[in-house]
Amino acid sequence: MRWTAKESALFFESKEYIDTALVPLTPIAFDEQGRETGNANEFIQLITMNIEKQFKGRILLLPAFTYFHSESDDWKNQLLASWLNELKSNFKHVFIISTDQSWKPILEKSGNEFIWLPAVPLEHLEDEYKTTIIEGQVKQLLNLFVMKWQNAVSQ
Amino acid sequence: MSDKQRVTRRQFLTYTLMGVGGFMAAGTVMPMLRFAVDPALQAKAGGDLIATGLKESEITNEPQRVDFKFDQQDGWYESQVTQSAWVYKDNNGDIIALSPICKHLGCTVNWNGNEEFPNQFYCPCHFGRYEKDGTNVKGTPPRGPLDRYDYEIKDGVLYLSMRAKPRGGA
């Protein structure tokens, strides 16, 4: 599900089936890293929309957790922690996905499902190659979700 | 000049009223006629079929996944839509093109998606299952069979409709 008028309504109707949240963490910068963050944003959007398409009935894709690159770590960590708290009280599984490496140590230490992906430069790619690359990456990611769900069943 | 037949006032009014009345009558009757003949004027389903790039000779008894793309005008926003289908030939040699969208909550189902359930479509989200012909397996979450695409073979290539159509419940 996506967080839209129609699908959020469906979400509340079928809440017991949608037990997984997917949160993209998206940095923005206006300095020399700016273009990189633009690319990363598109990349993560494509990846997450593809995952959502495969698992529409079980995953809620949240609007991205967006922050400025220059913001202090403490502030970002605090805000994200409160997001995750809220999500965990509503979902059995919470997956976090980002191209921003700086989250890795914190999130993995606190036992979150964190997927870090290096962003592929999309600027000069034709749509067809873009789709192939994204689909290839998503295929590998799908297993992470299936495995997590299966573990939860067998426990 | 004077022997040319002159239009009397009475005639003039009659003609004018007949003319205006005629337009008004046409105004009400024409839409009705248009509605009545509309089905006959509809574009044939063939107009909306999309070439898939799969040749008829490549279609086997084993369902295979076909992706096909087309442009869609969505309000003011034009986007490219990718649809997928599971295509195979049944025992009578008829082509079946099933939508991979699970009828439960819309996940994507896969043929032989789970080793424990061979020769079935399997939904990884809530373990819904479908037989080869798309019929939902009782006792799993889906409430109806998988939708089917209309198809056509043109020049040996498979064409599919943009949208799959639902079938009656099992």
C-alpha cells in the first residue's frame, strides 16, 4: 500500500494483513553533495515503489523520512527514534531503507532491519536500462522480506 | 417583380416555426439515437491490445511471465505502465493470460512460487494459492480467481489487453 487517499482507506480496512512498514530515509543537500542526493532520492523511490508493487497487500510504504544532510546527528537520531517507536507499535515488522551510510552503525546496533543500498547513478541511463537495474536489485531484496516473514511464522 | 410569388406573413411564420421546431426536435432525438447506436460505434477490443514481444510459438504449457508496456494518460500526467501476465496454453491449445495481481490485497503472485505447492500460483504475502487456470484454492485468503487478459495473435505475436478482466467467483 501507498499512503494515498484510496490506499490508506484500504489499509484501515485490512489492517490485520498489513503488518510491515517500509520507511525510506532520504537526505537532501544544497551544497556540492546536492546532485548526489537528488539521484539517491530517485533511486530509492524506484526501488521502494517496486518492492511495494510486489508486496502491495502486506507492506505499507511510508512517505520518506526526509532530512537535510547538514542537520546534526543527534537531532536526526532523536526524530527517527520517535518515528520508529510509533511504527513499531503499529507494525510487526519495520524495514528501513536508505542510501545514506551514516545511519548504518546506529540502526544496526539498535537491532533494526536496515537495508543500505549504494545509489546507482541514473542520470545518463535510458529508461529501459534503469528498469532492468532496478528490477535486478529489487529481486534480491524481496528475499529479505520473505525470509523475515517466514521466520516470524516458524517462531 | 410583383408577379414573383411573395411570401405571406402566415407562410413566413409557418416556415420559421417549422424550422426552429425541427431543430428542437432534432436536439432531443439525436442524442437518443446516438445512445442507441453507440455500442455499434465502439472501437473493437483489438484497438486496445498491446504487443507483448512474445511469439505464439514460444508459448508452452508451462506458465511464463510476460511484461508489456504502454503509455497511459492519467489526468494531465502521462506515464508508462508496465503490466505483467502469466501466459500458457491449456490442454485444448487455448492461450490463457492471467494477471499476477493477487485477488486478496494486490500482491504479485508467482508460478511455482513455493516448493511445497508445485504447479500452483503462490502469493508470498499471505500465502494465497491458485490453480494453474487461476482458480483460487479454497482455504487460502483470496476470494476469487485471478483476472484474465483478452488476447489476440497478430502476425504470430501475442497481443494482450491493457487491463485484465475479473471472472466469476469459484
